[in-house]
Amino acid sequence: MRRVIAFFTALVFFGAAVLGMHRYGKSQLEAEPSAVGTWTSEAKFKSWEAIRENVDENTMVVFGSSELEHGKGTPFHPEAVFSGQEFHTMLIGAGYYQSLSHAITLSAIAPAIQNQKAVLILSPQWFRKKGVPSKAYASRFSESSYVAMLKNKNLSQKTKDYIAQRTITLLEEDPKTQERVKSYNKIYLKKKGSLPEHLYCALYSGFMDEKAMQTAVAGMKADGISSGKGKPSGNSAINFERLRAEAEAEGAEETKGNEFNIKDKYFSKLQKKGVKKRENSGTKSSYSKSPEYDDLRCFLDVCRENGITPLLVNVPVNGWWYDYTGFSKEKRNEYYQNIRDIAKEYQVVLADYSDREYEKYFLEDTMHLGWKGWVDVSESIYNFAKQTEK
């Protein structure tokens, strides 16, 4: 009997210690909104709690991929454009974060999005024939956010089933995680399983939540983001025309060495790989058909079911470079039209920049937003926020 009492006493103390650690960790998550918002770290992306704790009524959640890191440190990136403003962005994404990953994250954080808006910056490269590669998806997968998605009561069974089936397929290169996901689906999606299975899923998913949160806290400290809410320095008007003129001048200065209007620093890397080898290398390429289109529809279903109004941003490719590689204008237009059709199908706002393929300084390389591109996209995000205020 004494052993039983000792065991339960130890269990209570252990539980209290874990709870105390969790509460302390959660208290360290809140920081100056724009600092966390523009912090592009895997530690943040995989912790839905870290994101939730730093979203308020002035936050615009912006999903994207590798372009979110391009242009950082310039006056044209959202990090600088909205610095000191009450309005700020919560940037989510890096390379290989695509529609399905973002649908999961959005499902996890939706209850915290007070302004009921979100932005998705689309990359044409997402829409390759096979969609997101399995290894890439597995590397960006967050079990913590996935379980939070399954627990989202606003999501329909159809949407959850789609996410679950796609995830199982895409995790084929990570069988251990795949098996755990099957267990989560059994308990939280199909409402089946034995008591031990329920306990296992509850404990393990709780452990993953805690691990993700503590990793985010450690990452914030390592990157110099201190806890505690800061105050914006003011709410002065943003002069987008001035920024656009500065972007034009800076872009001209940094693209002097090539005919493709690519930033010289990046073009040097292309030269090392062999530019001539890329000529007509893309004649069979296409973004016209891809499972990514259904993943995008899934993201929009998540928006609709959670009462969130989305803005889609249709980013172009570098027309000069794509012409050189032989990726036809006709095939590119098919992709752009597919995005327009989906936006129309879901009746969502589309910031369509597909006509900027040949605009100097809109992109900084073959695909990523550059000087003028970031100014224009930042302005679209800002106007979207203001025009749809409730």
C-alpha cells in the first residue's frame, strides 16, 4: 500500500513540475509582435502555440515559402516596411512549405486569428507535376500542429480526411512518423482505439506540443528576441511610392551584369553551375497539372470553414530566364489561369502579378520577389488588411 501511495505521490509531483515548466515556457513565448512575426525560424513554424501567442488584432498572418527570407535586411521586405507600425505581419514558411503544410498550420492557429484574414503567397514552383516531394514534406511536418488540426471543431470531416490521406501518402519516406499519424487519425479522426491507445496519443502529442514550444522559446532567446510585449513606436503613413522609387534605384544598381535582370550575386552562382547548360532545358516543363492544386483548394476550404478571408498572391516567374530555358509562355499562362480559376471558384481576393514577368526589379532572381516585388506585395497586404476591416 505504501508503494502505491508513494507512486501516486511521485506522479502528482511530476505532473505539477511538468505543468509549472509548461506555464513558464508559455509565459516566455509572448514578445514584441513584429519581432516574432518576421522571425523566419523552423522553431516558430513548428510550434502552433508560439504563433498563437503572438497574434493579435493588428496581425496579418502571411504564409509563403523561400521568398519570405529573400529581401530581408532591405527596406522593401515586410520586416522593414511595417517596422514600428501597429499593423504587422506573422510570416510563416520557408523552402518546401507549401499549401498542405500551411493548411495544417492554419487549422491549428485559426482560433487565434482575431481579424479573420490570412495571406498565401503562391510560388509557381510548388505546382510541379508531382507536387511537394515526400522527403521535403516530411522535413517540414509538425506533429504538434497536425494533432491541433485534428482537434479543430470547425473543420469538416471531408477536409480532415483529405489532409489525413495526403499526409499518410507524403510521409512514406518517414515510416515512424507515418505510423504515429495513423494512430492520431484513429483516435482523433475516426474516434476509435483502446484506452491505452488513447492514453498513448494524448501523452505523446502532449510531449510533442511541449517540445515544439520549448524549442521555440530557446530559439527566440538564441536569436535575441526577448519575452514581453513591446509597443510600436508609432503608426505613421507608409510611403509606398518613395519605397518603389528606392527599389527601382537599388535594383538597377544590383543587376548590371546580366541580360536576365537577375541580381548579380545570384547570377554569379548560376554561372558557376553553367548558364549555357540551362538553355532550352525546360522545353518539357509545365506547372499545368499538379496535386498541389487540390492542396491549394484544401487550404481555401480550411479558410472557409474557419471564417477566414484569404488573399492569394500570384507571383510571376522571371520571363527572360524562363524564355531562355525554353519553358513556354503558353505553359506559364496555363498555370496563371489555373490560379485565377481557383480564386474565382472560391470567390477570394487575388493579387495577380502574373503580368510582371518582364518588369525589371520585380524579382531578384529567377523566381523570388525582389526590390519592387516586395514593395508591391507589401502594399497589397496592407490594403487588404485595411479594406476588409470589420
